[in-house]
Amino acid sequence: MTAKQIRALVDERKGKVVVVNFWASWCPPCMREFPAIIKVYEQYRGQGVEMFAVSLNEAEDMAEIEQFVKEFKPPFPIYIADRQDETFNEAVLKDWSGEMPLTLIFNTAGEQVLAHKSELTYEELSSKLQALLPRQ
């Protein structure tokens, strides 16, 4: 998956708050964060939140990616970045040097409103989403 394809997935979801999480199976903070990401999605998906995650593992690490997915059982789509280099990173986020996890949040207009370059807790992510959701 290219940065352009990631952007297209976000654009397809306009009208929703979109969370995109970048992770790798060998990244301890990613592994600690992933259960919170899933819990937030399960809580907010009925309120207009869409989510997908992008693995930054190398393509030859498919067994590790599959193990990660088998362990965490994410209820949202998982994609694999076609590469992780400076060009990809800059296309995803102008000042991103590749640190993980990276979580991007887009508002209902498809505008990026948050780029968090480290582990998020359930409370932090939940709070950020609540601020973007329409009042019920």
C-alpha cells in the first residue's frame, strides 16, 4: 500500500472520523498500544469512527504480520505498506521520520487533525475522538 492509497482510503470515508494506525510486529510500543486501539474502535465505530492499520513490516515478514493479526484479532482492515523509507514517510506525514507507532486522525471533512508519533493510551485516544464526534 502506498501513501497515495492510504490517502484514498481516508477520502473514501469522508463523513466519518478516521483513525489510521501505523505499526510493526517487532515494535514493543505498538504491541502495547494495539489493544487500546481495538477497544476504542469497538466503542466508537457505531458513532461514526472508521479505522484501519498499516503494517510497516517488510513484505517478507508476512509470518510475523499474520501472527500479530492472529494474536490481536483487529476488527478493522490491516494493510501492508509497500515500503518504509524517507519518501513514503514524508508522503504520509511531512515531518515523520518513521517512529512508531504513529496514529493519524482525520475529521469528518477528511482533514488530518492529529498526528501522534508515540504510544497512545485508551484514554488519550478516546478523548481525542470524543472531541471530533458530533454531539448526540
